[in-house]
Amino acid sequence: MASQLAPERTEDVGTTRVPALFTPLTLRGVTLKNRIVISPMQQYAAGRDGLPLDYHVAHYGRLAMGGAGLVLTEALCTSHQGRLTYSDLGSWDDACIEPLARIVSNVREQGATPGAQILHAGRKASVQRPWDGFEPLSETDLAERNEAPWETIGPSALPANPGWPVPREMSQADIDAALTEHAEAARKCREAGFDVLDIHAAHGYLIHTFLSPISNQRTDKYGGSLENRMRFALKVAQAVRAEWPKDKPLFYRISCIDDEPGGWTLDESIVLARELGEQGVDVMDCSSRGLGLRGTPVVVPREQGFQVPFAERLKQETDLATMAVGLIMDAEYAEAVVAEGRADLVAIGREALNNPNWPVHAADTLMGDAAYEGVWQPRYGWWLSKRAKSLEAARREQSGK
């Protein structure tokens, strides 16, 4: 049942040998120009209304200029209650459609496919911004920044971490409301013009907490057996797919393992992925962990591509495409992941913040001067190709002396 989307290592385009990383990928009616994706990365730059600002238009446009095939926004929170912080982008109000459409237009104009991610933070909501501590909001935050904590929800009344607020166990009415909120978020993303939608079901947020037996101790039809624990995740996919165009792909981000005793496993992820495929999901976005302390601000020793094996396993054992994430930094490594059929897409996050031109620099590494015409923005490539020729001429002249 392995996905058949992996390219050969290179293909001929005219007289240029194109690396697998820079071959196009068609998903439903959308063709990505290459296999590089900019991962969602929260910017904590929105106002309390959750609306995008000029900052977001510039930020995502700049990432698109760097040459990636797909640029995903940070997670758009599906409700006020589902926000992480007071500064998250939101998809809970129709007022978001017009400013999100500006992001879509700018990303597309800069040559990338625009995509969005949607999220409900569940019991990990109501926290400070990272630079304020990333801990649950308290009366101190209310006094210092007028940021009062709000009630969080989850499948069971279990805190995300010791000492954190206990979430309210969700009723059937809460579950129905969350499903509607995800569907409405998909509608707004559709009306804003995005071509790809990614559902965030990883890292200890709402959907993930339904999946894991560590965080889900319900005794009704949403808890207990694997079938029951998957029910909410599958219903979210079904609700979103109903609002998302049939000719546009749907991604689904999961934590493939909890890496905790008695937690969610890779074998369960394979079962879930197959079921999600039946609900119209096209690509599994393969991350891991996140039920305990937030991994983002914690310094943990990880090797490059430490999560690639998860994407590889799901690709081998399902009919879905997969996206690999996790400290991917080197062009040659990213090329090998795609060329060897370990994943169909490679996503970079913090590396893109460090170097927004990572995709075109990867093309330079893999393709040499051919990248100036084939991958770089022509307004940049024209100048840089001339610079490269001048530098090469100078080197030849020096070597001749």
C-alpha cells in the first residue's frame, strides 16, 4: 500500500538535471513547484482580534520569495478558547478572510503555493507568549499586561503538566462545537483562497489529547479503545473535508509517537492514517511527542531528520503521501530523503527563519549555476548569475598569474 509519489533521483528538464527535491508534486488539482515546505511557526504578532497585520503579509511573502514550493501559515486558531496566547492568529471570525486573502495573494505572487494550518490548543491554551515565560496565564499576567487566563477544555479533566490548570472535560455539546469550529475555519481558509489546508492534531493540542490514552480517560464513545479514541480526529477530518474543495489537498499533522509509557504508538498512527485517507486526507504531516512540557522552548539534543523515519514508515504502509519534519538543515540530506522515497515533502521551519533563502541556496548546492535561472526569483537570479560569472572570471585570472 506504499505511496507511489516519490520521484526518481533526478529528471531531465531540457538540458538540466533537476534534483528530486526540485521536482514538482501534484496533489489533487494543486501542483507544488518543488518538494520544500515552510512549516507553520507561530509568530505571536496578532492583536487580540486574531487578525493578520502587515507584518504577516511581509513575513509570509518573504518566505515565499526564498523558493519553497509550499508556504504554510502559522496555526490559525479555530476559537477564542482554542488560542494558545492573546497574540495568535485566528480563524473564528469572518473578518479574518480579507486579511488572510492578502497573505494568499502575496505568497502566490512571490511564486509559492499558499497553505494554512488550523488548530485548537485544547488544554495547552491560555498561556503566555514564549518570551513572557510560556507558562499558564495567571493573575500576574492580568495585573501586568491585562491578560486574564481563560478556561481550557480537553477530553478528560487532566492537566497538561503538573501544576497547570485542570481543563474542563468536554461534553458532547463541546465536541460538536469544536467540530463546527474546525469546519468553519476550513470555510474561511477556502474563501481566503488558500490551496492547501493542514489540520494540526499533534503536540498535545486538542485532537492529539483525544488520540492518546495518556490524556484521554473517557469511558464514552470517544475514549477507551483505539476506535473510540480516533473518533474525534476522524470526525474533524470529515467536517473539514466537507468544507474544503475537492480539488485541493488536505494535510493532517500528527504526533506519530508520544514517546511515553502507555502512550500513542507508531502502529496506531498507521491505523489512523489509513482511516484518515478514507475521510479525504491526502498527506500525513509527520511530527512526534508534545504531550508533556512544550518542546519548542526546551533545548533537547536531536539529530538532523530525527522524525524522518516516521514519515518513511507511514509512506510505506499507507496510500498517502507524507511530509518529513525535524531539524532538516542540509540540502544533500533533504535531497536524499525525497530521492530515496522516504518522504514526498520536506518541511523546514526554524532553518527558514534563520535563512529565508534556504530553498534557493539548496538549489545552488544541488544544481550549481543552473539554479539562477530555474529556481531563484528572476529579479534576484539575474543579478546573482552575473556576480557569479564575475567572481569566476576573477578566480581564473588570479590562477593564471
